[in-house]
Amino acid sequence: MVSFAALTLGEGVPIYLQIVRYLRSGIAAGTVRDGDEMPSRRVLSARLGVNPNTVQKAYRILEEM
């Protein structure tokens, strides 16, 4: 499963974009590979302390890419 332990949420950039950027940089670095399991939106939102809709928006953007 993809780990979000290194994701530190900052201010000034919407949270959903920070999630997208984190995953895209992980893909580019090779730490996130095709077939890796993603946490559910509820699990990730609980880990990050954000609204599940925020995670859903990030996942939707990534699916569209």
C-alpha cells in the first residue's frame, strides 16, 4: 500500500493538490509503482485529518490524468 507518512500538509496550496503532487512525485521517483494499492479515501482522510471529499477530489484528478 502507498504510504503517505512523508506527506506534510502545508498552507497556501489546496490539500487536494498537495496529495496529487505527492503521488505524482512518488511516481516520478519510482516509489509509487503501477499496481500499488492506494488507501481508501476514508482511511487516507483519517490519516491526514482532512475531509474525505478532499481525498476523493485528488483521486478523481489523478484518475483523469
